[in-house]
Amino acid sequence: MNVELTRFRVKPGKSAVVDEWLRFLNEHMSDVLVTLEGEKMWVETIFREQLNGEEYLYWYSVQGEGGLEVEQSGHWIDKKHLEYWDECIDPDFRPVDLKTEVVMIPDRIRGMMK
């Protein structure tokens, strides 16, 4: 199992597009959830922050081993998600992976996340 929290910087001037992107994901959650199965993505959460005049998105995820990468998906929702990604996420900023220190998942839940 892989537990991650990663920070990505939003391109300047793209806050309104990020609003649209996050609204799109929330409005199409039933399709989003279908794609998570193939990725073995058991939990995926997006956080948003304004810090020192810049905007960041954080991805928190709990993923099983051997799942598909989102780029491998042929599902329309993933293709649209990646379009938003390309438009909004700053490729010049090196993503920051925060260090996982403690993972608290009860054994009965962990057993279902394989």
C-alpha cells in the first residue's frame, strides 16, 4: 500500500480554471469513482492552499499495489482530468512529497485495500 501527500503549484492566473476543475470532479463523482477501481486508488483527496501569494494543490492518496496510472486510462473523465492538469499545474515547480510518518488504518480496513 502506498500513502502519499504531494504538493503541486498552480500556474499563475489559473485559479478560476482550478475552481472549474474541482467543480467538474465533484459534479461527476460517480464517473470519478469508477476510474479509481482500476487504479486501486482507495482514497484520493485534493486540498487547496494559498501561501505567500501562490496557489497550491495537494493530493492525498492511499493506493494499493499494481494499479493503473491515470495516464493509462481510456475513460473520458480521466482524459478531461489530465487536460485540466496540463492547463493548471506548473511543470516548472518540482512537486513536493511530504514524508509519511504514521499510517493509521485498522487491520480490517487495511485487509480490504489489497
